[in-house]
Amino acid sequence: MRVPVSWLREFVTLPPDAQTIADRLATLGFPVAEIERRPTITGVITGRIADLQKHPNADRLQVAQVDVGDDAWLTIATAATNVAAGQTIAVATIGAQLPGLTIAPRTMRGVASQGMMISAEELALPGDWFEDGIMQLESSCALGADVVDLFGLDTAVLDVEITTNRPDAMSIIGLARELAASYGSGLRLPEIVNPGRAAEPPGEEPDVLIESHDCYRFVSQRIDGVGVAPAPAWMRVRLALSGQRPINNLVDVSNYVMLETGQPLHFYDARAIRGGRLIVRSAHDGEQIVTLDGVTRTLSSAALVVADDERALCLAGLMGGAVSEVGPATTAIVLEAANFNGARVRRMSNALALRTEASARHEKSLAPALTDLGAARAAALLRDLGATLYEPHAFGGPVTRAAAIALKVADVQRLLGMSLHAQQIERHLAALGCEVERVEPEVLAVTPPAWRRDLTIAADLIEEVARIEGYERIPLVVPSVAPHEISSAAFALESRIARALEGLGYREIITQSLRGAGSVEVRNPLSDEQRFLRDSLVPGIIEYLAENASPARIFETGEVFRDEQSGLVEQSLLTFGFSADPLDEPPWRDSHFLALKGDCEQLLRKITGRDAEMKRTTQSGFHPGKTALVTLDEREVGHLGRIDPRLAKASDLQRPAYLCVVKIASLRAYETPRYRVPSKYPSTYCDVALVVDIDVAARDVERAIVAALGSLCTGATVFDEYRGPQIGQGRKSLAARVTLQRFDATITDEEADAAVSLLLDALRNEFGAEIRT
Amino acid sequence: MTELASRLDDVAQRFAAAVDRANDEQALESVRVAYLGRNGEVTTVRRAIGTLPHTERPEAGKVINDAVAAMERRLQAAYEQLESRRFDAELAASIDVTFPSIRRPVGSIHPVRRIIDDSCAYFMRHGFAVVTGPEAEPDYYNFDALNIPSDHPAREGFDSFWISDTLLLRPHTSPMQIRTMQEHRPPIAIVAPGKCFRRDAVDARHLFQFHQFEGLLVAEGIHFGHLKGMLTGLCRELFGEQQNVRFRPSYFPFTEPSAEVDTTCPKCKGTGSLESSPVGCNMCGGSGWIELGGSGMVHPNVLREVGYDPDRYSGWAFGFGVERLGLARYEVDDIRRFVKSDPDFLAQLS
Ligand SMILES: [Zn+2]
């Protein structure tokens, strides 16, 4: 909300500096997003055009004699076309400072001009919100008065943010009240009494029929003798400074009252109301209304309207209809100051995608008591404009007093950690308009003011006490937390995984969870590319690898989502891997795969204390011949392999990519390894070369060696593979190193030879191996 | 004898010439083998001793041994000279130590995780546990249980991605408050980091996918002063000891009293101005403060919802945007960089 400080000063005494006021508002919970400072303007005074003549030497110019009070007269030549004798206008005198302009004496076609009549734009007001040409003032303005002082044009304007629970503070009076309470100074609120009198109006004084439970109170008032004209300059300037475009005196009064009191109003042209009554009701499905913005809107029964006997006249709390709009022909109006259910107004506003200053207030559920205040303030302003006022009539529920809230002084200390006396608490709450009664020495009965619907429980009051006392006065205390049994295990596991991968040379990335494909759809996506929840981290990672020109080693942990019969299934995954330049290797060897496999093994060993096993598998999106299933203790934990080259091509991957996917929940707790004391006797080894069918897995050969030799074997590793014409179709040559060692004595050559021959027999039998040693 | 002596002399002379010619250790070794080896020339000469009369043999042996000793000394000197020359050559080498280094690939954790880990470490030191939970959460945990019934205007502030009538991507980590309190009895001392989603238009300050860091402490006797104490400590942990923290009244349906938490802008040190910028600090918009997020005392309705007696237990909660913290901590210009994670960004912040 844009708040001219000069308007606030009307109700409360404030420090001179706007920044100080803004800081105070922030400590009260109303942060100021921006302080707009007005340009310096001096030497602009009011004057009256006493005489206006054609310029003797120029058709387009006129020469005015301007009375600026105290028998002072200025001769001013002007090119403006909206000037006439008798007008009260603003005059920049010689030496006056305007934004980017200093007024100097000058001669216009032979006439010495002693100043300049000026427009709103020259006063740094939005030019297109005011009349073309010279700004028109009221004849009631004293002549020779400083225009900047008169209209508060030098005020700073604060852009104040107001939380949704405080619609009462979406008003000048509301914010002035907060500042008054905080500074401990008084709020200068004139007693606002509705000047309407009980008399028989010349026209109809409509009855109001409230059919909907969502209208709590409706004050209507007939006002006659209104002629549509521009509002007084002071009001137009104030509205403009507040960011509200002046329209005409009636619309401006309703906006002015809304900004000042927080109560939105609506004026109906009295002639437009058919059947002599206003009805607050739900719209009929398909009912149409042309709103003030000229748009024809089709309503559903969710909309709330104010109608006459024939048609909807107004969208309740949101926007008026064109059919009852006040215009040049309007002579009498019916004022509406109503209170609606905020949720109903908000739903209607959302459904129609229409938001107004009025709905922004109504949707937060205003206090019903504001209706009478708003009507009275509008009536007073319209009376000043010469209107005839009739008695206001209130419909709907009465304005009820809120129930008193019991507040224990001890609870203030308990929640804030700051000790305050009952008197201090009383003083702070009273400053905000609460009625406070001491029911017991340390218990207060607090009745919130009518405009504060947000105060319903003791905690609400404690916040008020803290706000006025100042949050900064609450002392800092470090709590001592008692022991508890809440586990951090899931977080710790993921943390360890990330640190382990960091150690293996992978960089962590975060990709988008919302993607163009998946099995779980979002109902209200921002775009089609973000329509689905990801079911895998792989696409995001491939996209990342494709976007980056150099090879990269990366990982991500995150949630993926699947739609299953039981409902939505959410799972935490880890995916890591790299893109790398292709190696010059035969098709049966892939060192990148082996490197990834090694990283996977080391990671799992580090995280679980166990050794992973791999076997061939197929997986969608992965190379059919270069993918392994990863198991730990016979439990599947994930898979790894090269990304299918066709997918890589489709994803614009420049290089082969290798990824490993691990289901984090499938990882068992870390098993502490136990040290195995090595044999103190020397070991010996022998290398075995064997030719086997190509589908014999190296790991199976290693296992067979260990199985054949038992405890005598302390190591069996396949270290080479070869395929080629010398070996034969469908066959491959493997070389394995077998380490032999005894724990009780040095192994003898005879023992070693016997073991190897046993081993070779086993390999021949199990794999049909041809031994080449 | 004289003949032997002259043969020996000849051998020694040729040996000396060969040693002088040898310019590396391998050549020197060949010379040694050719003259002093098992079948070398000296051996041939030594064999000739057998042809001498017995009386001359000892003298001849001594002459040969002396000659061999002299040759070996000469060889040793040649070896040492060669080695010394090699060291000279090696030590004469010199490189530009400022030449760019060769680096092996290193890993790194994402700056978002680093902030989360650092924050968790601080809270764990103070006895808090770290809990995590699902990203797709029923509206009950996201709103209803947090004192935001369906018609509440505050729901508008959580423009969420909905999956069904009741299931949505969590717009904040606060569901973890409810889940934890329903599962355990006080004392509750947790922090809950996690990914959240809101239908915000993405720009330099907003993401629709971001991380939040939630905290909750509920026990007997917990008050607002404890909140101020812990969060001030957190900011000093993350930004340094000089850090100030400011609490401003605000409104959240699940806390009462509520507060926005700001901390000194680390870029301008709270002054709001930078020497390099005439328009003021771009990190804090010239205010000198960085907004961290919301906090407050847990609303009695929330405590009641999980079966805690608000007259007995009190507590506080807070929720910070992690990427927002990251902007300030690493002086990042655009929040989207945290999602883009480009290699240079990761390398610079690791
Ligand atoms: Zn700054």
C-alpha cells in the first residue's frame, strides 16, 4: 500500500524523517519496500486569473493578470488552452524550482512574463491522471498560498507491505494507530458522525434484502444533490500520491474513504435501481454482468452479487456494474458500505481472475464495524461537496463486541522469555485499542477492539505486547535440549554418500524434479516441459552432460515418483557417473565401464562396509551389453552401465555416458569390518591362462578357483582377457593370478604344484577350459 | 717378466684410453668387462704368469695386482665423474613454477548441501536431530494440521503444484513438524532440510523448486528468546561472528507470535552501500539486511492438533530458504545458478 506520510501526520505526530518512520513500521511488522521521495519544488503559489486577453502579437498566446493575494499581480503569458478568467490555478513565480526547471523572467513575443501557470505534471504528478493543461484548483483556496504546503506535495510516500491477517491496517488510520501505539503518542482521530438526517428523500430510498449468509452487514444511505465533477485538488493530489487515479468527485470520495478507513464503498446511481430494493444474493448460473471495466462476465452461483429486482448491479466486494455506474447524468446515489465473507470474495475474485483494491481488503475479512465508519466518512466528505444526505440504514447482523480473552501475565513471560509487568502489558494493549481489565492480580481480561478480528487467543495478545514492546528487547538465550530419541539416520546416510562421491571425484548437481515425461502428472504445471514428476534422475543428468561441452563426473540424490496401484510411490535415488571420450578398444572391452564399476564398488564398500556383486542385466535406456545389476548381500541395490547410444544420440550427448543408479533405501546399515591378520609365512603365486567360452564370466572363474583351493588360496584375480582369431570363434582367453599361502607354514613347491594341478582340473571340468600355461 | 710388464703396460694404456672415451655408465661397464671382467684382457695377462719361472711368479702377481688396483681406481674415478656430470646436468634444469598446474578431477558437494550440512552440524551440536520426509505430501500435513484450513487466505501464499485433490508437492518443509510431533512426544528438537516447490515464476530471485531448512523445538519452558539465541548462533556459524540478526513481527498461521528473520548483509556488512556501486548494495537492495525466512512460537492450534497441551508445552519453529542463504553466503548474482549447477559455478564454490 502506498502511504503518503503527510496523510499519516494528519492523525499522529511523527518524527520528521521518513526513513525513521519506515524503520518503526518494519519493527511493528509492516516492512516498507520502498520510500519514494518527492522532488524539490519551491516558489509555486496559488493565484486567480483576474483577466485574460489575447496576446497582442501572437495568436496562440494569451496574457493573464493573475491575482496572487496581498494586492500582488503577475502578468503571465501562456500557451495553455484550458485557462479562463476567474480560474484558481497554481503559479510558479520567478525563481521557482520545478523538477528540471527554474523559472526566470522572460519576454514572450514582446510581453514580459512574470511566471508560469503550471500543470499537474510539472508538480511531478502523473500527467495523464489530471486535466490537460493548467491544473485547476478550487476557488476556496487562499491566494498566494504555497502549493507544496497546501497539498503536501513534499511528502515521502511509503510502500508498506501489510500481512494478510491485518486488513485493518490496510488504511491510513490503521497504520497511524500502530505508529501512535508504538511511539506512545495519541491518535488524533476526529469523531466521525454520519451527517445524514432523517427526512423523506425526493426519490426512493431502497430497502436492502440480504439473502446470502456471506453478507454480514450492509449500510445503505441515499445521497442527493450530487453533480459529477472533478474532486477538489487536495483530494486528487492525495489519491494520486497514493497511487489511485482520480476519476470524478464521487468515485474519488469512495476511494479516499477506502484508503483512509479501510472500508471499501460502492455508489449506485439511484435511478438504476429497479424495484426499489437491493438484494445481496448468489449469482444465477450463467447470469451475466457488464462490470465497470467494460467486460461482460458470466457468473456461476459461486459469485455473490448485489442486484435489484431484475439484474445484478455489482459483484459484491469486487467491482461495480456498468448499468448503475455514476456518470455525468447522476444526481442521486445510493451508498453501500458492506461487509462480506472474505473467503467468498476471494473465491469469486480467483474464479473471475479479477482483483481490485476493494477485493484485496474484503477477501481478508474486514470488521463489520468498519461499515458504519466508512459510510459516515463518505457522507461527511459528500456533504462538504454540497450533497444532501439522508439517514443511513444498516441491514444484516449487529456489530457485536468480541469476547474478552483471558491473558495470564505469566504466559507472556513463558512464551517470550522476557518479564513484563501487568501494567506494561496493559499499557501496550490499551494503546492498540483493547479494553483491558485486571480480573485477578496476574490475569487480565482483554477485549480486542472492533476492528481487530485477528485477535482471538492469548498468544495473539502476547504477539501484540511483543510488537509494541519491541522484538529487539527479547533477550537471546541458547536452549539446553534434553536428550531424545529422534533419529538422524536417513540424513546421515545421504550425507555420507555425498561425501564419499566427493572423494571419488564426482561433483554434485541438482536438476529439475518436474519434467516433460513421467508417470505422475501435475494438475497445474507451469508448462508442458514441467508437467510430470520425474521417475528417474537419469534424464536430468543426461541433459546436464549434454549441455556441458567438457566431460564431467557428476552425481545427484533426489526423490523420484511412480504411480502404482497402491497410489503414489516416492523413492530416494542416487545417480552418479560421467561422460568421457571414447577409448580405442575392442568391442568386448570397455574400460570406462570398469572405472564406473570400480567407483560403485568403492562407494558401496565405504557406505555399507560390504562388497558389491555385479552381473549382466538389461535396463531401459542402458546399453544392452554393457549393463550390470548391482547387489549387496544378494539384495538388488541398483544398476550401472553405459547409456544406450541411441538414447545418447537423441539427447545430443557428444560422448559416451556411463551412469550408476542406486536405491538409497536398499542400502543396509554400515557393517564394521573386522581385521584379518595376514599370514606371517611368504606367499607364492602362479598365473594361469585358460581359454573358455565367451559367456563364462570372469567372476565365476575367480569363484571357481577359490572354491577349488579352499583356504590355501588367498587371492584369485582375472587380470587379462583376449579374444581373436587365434583363440577361435566363441572363445576367449583369460589370465588369472592365483596367490597361494599357508597360515601355519611356508608353502612348499610341491604343495603349490599339487594345488595348481587340482585347480586346472577344476577349471577344465567346470568351464571346459583349455589350459595354456 | 719384462715382456709381461710391457704387455700389462700396453693393456693399461689401452684401458685408460677406453675409459676416457666412455661417456656414459654403460660404455664404462663395457670397458670394465673387456679389461677387468672374468674373460678380460687382464685375465689373459694373468694367465701368462704360469709361463714364468716359480721365483718370478710372486713378483709378477704383485705387479699385476697393483696394475689392476690402479685400473679399478681409474674406473671408479671415471664413474664418479660421470655421476657428478649427470647431477650437474640434472641440477642445471630449471622450470617456471608459476606454470598452470595439472589437476586430477576432484569432487564437490553442491553449495545447497554445504549450507544444509553446516546448518545441521550447528543444530546437531546443540542436541537437535535431522529428519527428512516426502516431497509429495497430503494437504493435511501441508495446511490443515498447520492451522491453515481450506478457506484460509494464507493458502494463497502457497501457490502449489497439485497432484490430486488432496496431494501436492510440499510448498514448505513444515509438514515435517507435524509428522515428527505425531510420531514422538516432547522434547522435540529437530531440523528438517528438504526440497520444496511453489508455482513461482522463475527469475533472478525466485525458483519454483528450491530447498528449505526447517527447525522445531518443543518442550516445557521453550520461549522466543531461545529462538533468537539459536538463530543468531546459526547466522554466526554460517556468516561469521560479526553477524547480527533481526526479528520483525510478521504473520504465519502456524506460529504466534511470528517473526521474519533478517541477518546482516555479508556483502556490504550491513551498510547497504558498496564502493563499487553508486546505487547501493545489490545483494540486499541497500537495506543492509538479508531476509532469511519466517519463524515464531508454534501456534496453540498446531500443538493441539498433535495432541500436545499448549498450556504445558511451548515451542518455536522456523523455515529458511537455502538458496536465498546461498545467494548471500556466496555472493551469487542469480538464484538460477543453483539449479543450473554449471561446472564453473560448482568449481568456484567448492
Ligand atoms: Zn548489502
